Amino acid sequence: MQPPMEQTPPDRNGHHAYPAHWEADVVLRDGGTARIRPIAPDDAQRLVSFYEQVSDESKYYRFFAPYPRLSDKDVRRFTHHDYVDRVGLAATVGGEFIATVRYDRINAQGRPSSGPDADLAEVAFLVQDAHQGRGVASALLEHIGAVARERGIRRFVAEVLPANSKMIKVFTDAGYTQERSFEDGVVHLEFGLEPTDRSVAVQRAREHRAESRSVQRLLAPGSVAVVGTGRAPGGVGRAVLRNLLAAGYTGRTFAVNRAFPEGLTELDGVPAHRSVAGIGEAVDLAVVAVPAERVPEVVADCGESGVQGLVVLSAGYAESGAAGRARQRELVRQARSYGMRIIGPNAFGIINTSDAVRLNASLAPEPPARGRIGLFTQSGAIGIALLSGLYRRGAGLSSFISAGNRADVSGNDFLQYGYEDPDTDVVLLYLESIGNPRKFTRLARRTAAAKPVVVVKGARHSGSTPPGHAVPATRIPDATVSALLRQAGVVRVDTVTELVDAGLLLAGQPLPAGPRVAILGNSESLGLLTYDACLAEGLRPLPPLDLTTAATPADFRAALARALADGTCDAVVVTAIPWVGENGVTESGDGEVLAAALREAATGSAKPVAVVHVEMGALADALAAATSTARPAPEQVPVPVSSDGPGGGAGAAARESRARPAFGDTPEGRPEAGGAGDGRRIPAYPAAERAVRALAEAVKYAQWRRQAAEPGRVPEYDDIDEAGAAARIAALLSEGAAAPGGMPLRDDAARELLARYGIDVRPALPAPGPDAAVAAARRLGYPVALKTTAPHLRHRPDLGGVRLDLGDEQELRRAYGELAEALGKPEELQPVVQAMAPRGVDTVVRASIDAAAGAVLSFGLAGAASELLGDIGHRLVPATDRDAAELIRSIRTAPLLFGWRGSDPVDTAALEELLLRVSRLVDDHPEVVGVALEPVVVAPHGLSVLGASVRLASPPARDDLGPRRLPSY
């Protein structure tokens, strides 16, 4: 069940203030945005104007009769609400209404009602005809449903004319459980408002399509206006215009600058105008390159002219301090009010290499070739480095976005687009912050099931959000984030170099079927280095095949063909060093010949091939070439770029003029990135470690893909008392006082709650004195353990606060005296007596709630060593049986559970079941914000939970279950 949203408290007359938290920006089906907000009394004129633009047919469908205009009484009724029993919401664009929705609370007889017992409301919509088909009504239904749930309404009823098929479809497609009847010529619909699996799936599918389309509109505009184009050569705006023209952009291009003289009609061969409004025709995308203080007037000009999206290169926003953050928030608010999405501010630009678009609206000093890689970065400087690295290695891009401060369009949006884009096979992301980790992992899992997602994250250890990035705070460490990303199938790398290395292999080669690697080459030493690197990365290398330094390209071709045909290997790494002639000089031309031989042998193979070379630049260049025959070098287009412009980051990114080839052409005239024969290229690496690391990532990703094809399940347990646990949690919360981090339960309350989920905790009896300890031991039965539970000693056996296997009263009294003598008085130590558990491996099971990432299940071995080394595994909740099995095997000390050095293997099946029960507890009850079971002794048969703590708190809001909304920072 979704927790209630924050409510606005009523005043002394029972009236509720304007509920600002209901305001939201949403992306519509066509990729545009709208603002949803409560209707207020001062909206009277907007409502009248809106109604005048609705067709007579739509009015008839709304009121079941001709209703040409609203009376004053109607206007008042539709704009005055108590925000409890009567609520109206409007979708607005440019400050004007485009659609409305309203509910009125009623009783079973259909009469107006009030109070907590009246959980039924009638709902009705009206959408302006010009905006029908954009998904406005569907978005409004999600939001009015969330508002109704907040106000205690659990069911909606709607009366719809049979001819109003569009509105009937809105209700039936929403995914709620509903009842439908037909009476007196009207379709009667009634449905519950609690989210169902289907309603959440429908909501997320709509969100996916809308956000993907919004990015697609930005990357494939039919026309572009560059606002801030200088009259003289140089400057950021002029550079972007030149880049657009040099790339061969297929749409209409316009130069805009309010300082243009009246008589200027053309600049660099394109129409010149003093404003976007003056263009007089539709503009899809505006690239804004003016100082920050002038941006608001440009946004207004674009919004009033119907521009669909903005790329804001201007700096001086959140990266510059508090005033800049306020300016950035206002920029987003203003742009969204017109239905526009933003890339930036402080952006580097966007690129789309598709032949149908050929868009380079960026400051990229070297345009990429066409290819199958989609690239998103949150840094202009890193974007330049990545573009340059991909360019040098002959890799092509399908699309590129450098989002700067990513105030609006984010990595989540690009993932949505990358999943849908047929021209993208691999998605590469450089991220410095993840605004919504819960959503990111969900989207990444969906995308990774179809194509690789490779991520490098900057600012991992800075402890602060990068300048310009306003994101929700998260307490989880980077190691946890990494584990959760890998659970979602993301290829997580540490450097931008590794990002390119992995991207090249995944884009150009098939996925390996397993970890077995054949190694062949003309250097025994380089082969051994590659062999060692494979072992270090967890691969299973075969003995290297040394072809000797006398090997010819034909020998390489034959050896590679044999390796690829060998059923005992899943991938091949070829190592090569230069040939040296009799006179001691490296022979020329051999790199190109060897590259052709390797491509010939690899053509048609279902196994990946990577090449490690030492000082063989010609080989790397030849392998980077798409075909063995190059097209003639294209005409070079000089594009001057200077650093004086609206943003320091963007201007500094392109300081010097240089000649750059158009899309589809790479260095030395190489055509589109693809490959010879079967369309694949063989990646080359200057070090064995880099090639093997990229291959290892491909192996792990391929394994994840195979497992994702058969996902695990969340098991059901007959002995779980979910309803009883919910009642007990509610009672405990009502009794206790709120505390930071949640309310800790007493030991007996924690044991009782855990028992309702089949988790038995061995009782520990207090022993304030030796006699009490003896009495407790008699009650529990010998042998027993004597433990201190003082906070500074708890779970610290290394400090000597535990005595085990005490077999009789004499041993117990002696141990009690030793503890008191060594560590302090009993009232300080808080000792307890507990029955001995069967010997096994001490482990720790935890679950916690992070505001951004959600519920996280963690596992590790008990003890200081595991905590010191960070050897703890993590999985998102709810965990499946597959997740639990993988979790206990993910830690480095896992061999201790499986019979290391001749010890008995422990009962991992019982451990997996315990993990799944804890996962179910925190998933079923969001009020459980923390669970720690420590230690959990896992024996060869069964396990024992010796200590447990539970924390409760009011459930945090679940924005992934609420209505769609764009983040507002």
C-alpha cells in the first residue's frame, strides 16, 4: 500500500490551504510538458477562456447536453474548492488551461457527502480539443487519484456517454480494478484507486514512452534556431551555427540575435532574425548562447513561439552558488511552463549522427563518425575527452548529449531514449550524480536486458554533490550504489578510459558465452601478461599459444580461425608486437596487413575478439577502420571557435579553430563505424590489462543477460503473518515517540515482530549479577554463553566481552567475575546469558531504507575484518531467490561458507531463506526502516539468530508508486 502523502492541515474553520505539494510537471505522450496544479479562485478567467476553446461536441460529452458557456455560478463552483471533498486540477501550458479534472465526494446514493466514512467520489474530465491525444487525461487521472487517496477516497465513479470512446479508453487503460455497467444510455464505471501491478506497469510504460519521445524531439528537430549568434566570426553561438552547417544538418537553420541590424537577413547562408518570433515559421529546437541574465527573455520568446525544446549553453547557474541555483530553478520553471524541456544549463551541446538528421548542435572540436553508441555526459570537459577518444579509435556514435548541470533532461531520460532508439546498440553514461537511484536502477535493468549500459560515476568519494547538481541526499556509500547497479545489469567502470574500452568491445563484438579465454600472439611475454590479467579478473584463460616472433599475418589468421572454432574457449585475445627486419628496423605496412588477416578470420564468428598491441599504432588504426577500402577524404570545413561566449565551460571547451570532417567520415577518410564483412570491428588496446578488463565486463554482463532471461521469484511462505505484523507495527508506532533514524524496538518487541515472519531469535536473559546469571542458565539449559551488551562492547568479541561454552555453574560464575574484573561493573556491561548455538560461521544480515535508493538488503560475515575491508554485499528489495543466492556468493569471504580449507559447508539454503524473509518484512511494511540480525550463526544444518534490532518510523513517500512527475530540485 502506498503511504499517504503529506497533507495540508485545515484551519480552524476546517478549510485547507492551497495544497502546493500537488503541483507537478509532467511529460506528455508527444514529449512536451505540462504543469498540473490545483484550481484556485483566481483562475476564473482562465477557466472561461479555456471553456470557450472547447468544441461543442466535447462540451456535450462533459455535460450530457448542449452547454455553450459557463454561468457565473458554474465558474464559481469550478474554481472554489475545499481541497478535501471537492477538488479540481488543471493541466496548463504557458499559464493557460488545456485540460481540467474534478472530483466530488459522494455517498452510495450519489449525493454530496463528507467525512472519513465516505470513500467514494465522482470524477469528470474536460480536455481542449487541440490537446486531445497527448495523454493529458491519463496524466490527470494519475494525479487526481493520488490526491483522492490522500483525502481518504478509495473509489472513483464516472458516468460517460457511449460515444465518448476516448474517455472510456482513458479509464479502462489505466490498469485499476474496475466494474462497468450500462444503464439509461450511460456507461457507469467504478474502480478502486489503490495501485495495482497493472496500474503501476501502465504508468511506467507511459512514462517511458513520453520521456523517450521528449529526448527524441530534442535530438531530431525539424528546425533549429541558434540564439546568440554573433555577427563577427568567433563566439559560442557562431561556432554552433558553423558546426550545424558543417555537419550537413538536414533541417532548417536560423541565426537569431537581437543585436542584428534591421537590414541583416542572412548570416553564413542561413536566415537571420532579431527574435525567434520574427522567424515566422515553426522552430523545434533553440540553442541558447547568450549571457545568463538574458536567458529569461529568450525563453519567453521561444515559449511564445512554440519552440519544443532548449539547449542552454549559458553558464552562471547552480555551479556559481546560491544565486545561480535560484536562477536555475526559475529557468526550469519558466521553460516547463511553456511545455519545453531543457538540456543544460552550462551544457556542451547535442549530436545526432543519423543520416536523416545530421545534427551537431555542440562545441565538439571533432565530430564523431556514425556508429551504434549513445553517449550521455554530465560534464563538458569529460564529453570532449570521450568524443576525442572515440574519434581517435574510430568508434562511431549514434547520439550524444552533454547535459551540464542537468537541471531537466537527465541520464534517466537518456536511458529511456537509448532503449527505444534503433540506431543505438550500447549506452555509455558519465554521471556525477544520480538524482533518483531507485528509478535509475529500474530503467537500467530494463535497458540492460536489451542492450549494454556502461556507467562511470564521478564524484564518488567527495562526500558532496558536484557544483550545479541539485539532487536528493543519499546516505548509501558508493560501494552500495555499485552493487545495486550491477544487480540491475549495469556495467560499472571506474574511469572514462575504461568506459571507452568496454564500450568499444560491447559495440563491436558479440557477447561471450562464458569466461574461457584463448590467448595467441607473437610474444610469449605479452601472452603471459595477458594470462595473468585474465586470472586477476576472474576469467579462465587457456595456456597462451606462442606463434613466435617469426609469425606472419597468415599465421595469425590461421591461429585465430582455429581458436574461434575451438569449443573449449568463449573469447580470444590476440597479442602482437612489431616485426623487426634483418637490419633491426620495424617493417612498415605489417600493421595494416595483420589487421586485414584478423578481420578475415573473425568474420562471422559468434565469439568476441580483442587485440593487445605494443607500439603498433598502424595495427590499431587499421583495426579501427570500418572497411579495408577507404572513401576519398572529404572536403575539410574550417570552423573557427573562440572562448568568448555565455559559458566558461562551453567556451573553454573549444578554444582553437580547426578543420573538421562532416558526419560519416573519420580520420584518414574512414567511413561509418561498423565493421568489415559482418559489420563488426575488432577493438585494439595498448595494454593487456585494459583489454582483459573490458572482456571481463562483457563476460559478467553476458552472464547477467542469460540470468535475466529467467528472473528469480519472490517466494511465498505460509507461516508469514502479514496482517498481524501490520497491526503490531501500527500499535508500536502509536505508543512510541518519533526519533531521528526511527524508533528502536525493545528486544522483546523486535523478537515478536520478527517471529511473525518466521524469523526466530534466540532469547537472551539479563544477568545483572552472578546469581541472576546462574538462574538464567538453569532456565535455558547448559552450555550457555555470557555476553556484554553495552553499546561500546556489543558485537565486539575482539574486546573480550563474550565467554562461550560455559558448561556448569562454576564455569559461569568464574567467567562472570573475569568479565567484571577486566571490563567494568555489571551495570556498565549489561551482561546477558544465552543458550549456546551450534557451531558455524558468524554472519550479519541487515536491511535499511534510503530515501533515494529505497530498501536495501545487505549481507556479510560478522567481525571487524569484514567491516574494515567493506566486504558486504547488497541487493535491492524485494529480493528474489536468485538475488539471495547471488548475495551470499558476492562477498570475497564467501568461500568460508562453502567448505574452505576442509571445513564443513554451512546451510546456505537456510541462509538464503532468512534473507528472503527479511526482504519480505521490509517490503511488506515500509514502516520497518531498519533491521539488523547480528550475529547469525550458520551451521552445517540450520542457523541461529543470536541478536536482532528493529527500527520503525512513519513510512517514507514512495515516488515510484505515485503519479508521474518530473523532479523539482
